[in-house]
Amino acid sequence: MSLNYKIASGIVRLLHVKKMFLKNKEEMLEYAKGENAKEVFDLDKAMERAKRKKYYLCDREVMGYRLISYQKNENYADGAVLYLFGGGMITQPNELDFSLAERIMENTGKDVWLLFYPLCSEDIKVDKTYEVCFATYALMTETYKAENISVLGFSSGACLSIGIFLHNNALGRPLNMPGTIISVSPGGIPDVSLEKNKGIWKRLHELNHKDIMIEPTYIKTAREILKGAEDLPEYMLDGTVGDFTGFPKTYFYYGENECLYAFAEEFRKAMEKYHVPYEIIVGKGMCHCYPMTRFFREGREAQDHIIELLKS
């Protein structure tokens, strides 16, 4: 484990980041409201940066939600990446997302579509998020061959990177599958009061003492926020129970020390049940979404590996 990572993880522990995930529904929504009030994306500045770095930035909407795409030039590339940010389905993307989307475009030569998908802190439920993400992927297939599209998601976006294709199967497979899915730290929000989910709840708590960021209690709170009183398909809340028929090769990245690593075995079972090619990459001693960050060696190496996968 690199010294930079040890220092960073120590600081995160001292800051008691995990306490945030102990907030109840109302407190969590109030926190999200504050975070989402911050301006994280200035279009004029982003356009100036694109001009300075000699690439093309396109700003449009899908069903009223912002979609920005990073392109080498005004002409579409042969392939593209659908980038789905993390944030528990309640907070917006941040500077790390924008810089990574740009880096992927620069290093792969592919277009990168970053969707500001609907947040469940906006008084909507997760089915709306699925609807907009699915519509965005459908729009991509009008421009690129499906096999030339990769889908990359982090945390809640990782759940969507898998979930929108479970949704595609539930709808009768109207769209062709993408070429690759890369899912970084996907979890689920199953109903842990049910006997069949007691095992995953136990495993989450067994890993809790190692996790410097996420507290398992958020699983219950997130289910309240994303589902509400709605009768939603369970795969929209817990992707491990969906229909994975016809999925492309799917890569899972987990930190060995994150509680969501408990879901790795559930996804493994699902992949093998539906005969889907997959690979689970585990960062030894690493935290949640460690490939997002480049200032420590392990994160940088994992991120570079993801970019190499996206080149193909």
C-alpha cells in the first residue's frame, strides 16, 4: 500500500466521513440539497477549456436533463463511452468526473457522454433516473454501433451501468447491448428486513470496520429515498436480482476494504447464472471507488487500466 494512500485514508478517518451516512432520510436530503446548490459545472469556463485544449464540447438535453459530450472534434468518433457519475443517486457530479471524462476522451479517441441524470433528492424516484439513462443510451445507438459503446459507472452510477441493461431486458430487449460495461463499486439497496437478504446485511457489517467512507446504514436510508412508497421493479434497487441475459463482458472494480465489496459475490453468482463473461478486480487494502483518484499509485494504476479497457 502506497504512502500517499495511507496518508489519505488516515485523513478521511480523522474527518469521520462515515458519519454522514448515519443521517436519516430527512437529514440526508437536506445535505444533498446543499451540495446540489453548489455550481459544479460552468459551461462558459468548460467551453473555454475545450477551446484551449483543442477539443469539442457539446451541451444538450435528454428529457430535460443536461448531457455534455467530450469529442476530439465536431465529427463523431467511431466509438463512445457513456459516463455515469456516483453520488448515491442524490448528489451531482464533481470536478473529478469532468476531468476523468476529459482524460478518457483524450486517451481513447472516443467520445464521452456525461449525463447529469435525475437525482432522487429532486423529489423523484429512481424509475425516472432509469428512464432518462435508458433514453440517453438509446440516443447513443442512433450515432454509434452498440458494440462500439462502452458504459462506465462509479458507485450509484455503477449500479446504473448495469441496471439500464437489466431494464432493457425487462422491456423485451429493444436495444442491442453495448460492447463493454465497467462498473466501479456497484452495490444495491435490497430490503434487508427480508430473511433472504440477511446474509448480505451481515457481510456488509463484517466489512464495516475496514471502510473509511460508507456506513451500511445508508443501504436502508437510500432505499427509503429511491423507492419511497412506489411499487418499483426490484432490479432498479438491487441489480443483483435482475436478468443478465445477453450482457457483454462486464468488469467490476472493488476496494478490498469497502463494505460494498460484500456485493461482489452476489454479482459473481448472477454472472455465472446467466453465463456472462466477467472480471472482478479487487484493489488490495483500497477504499470505495479508488480508481477515481490519481494522487496515489493504486488509484492511478486502476484508472489507467480502465482507460486501456475503454480503448478496445
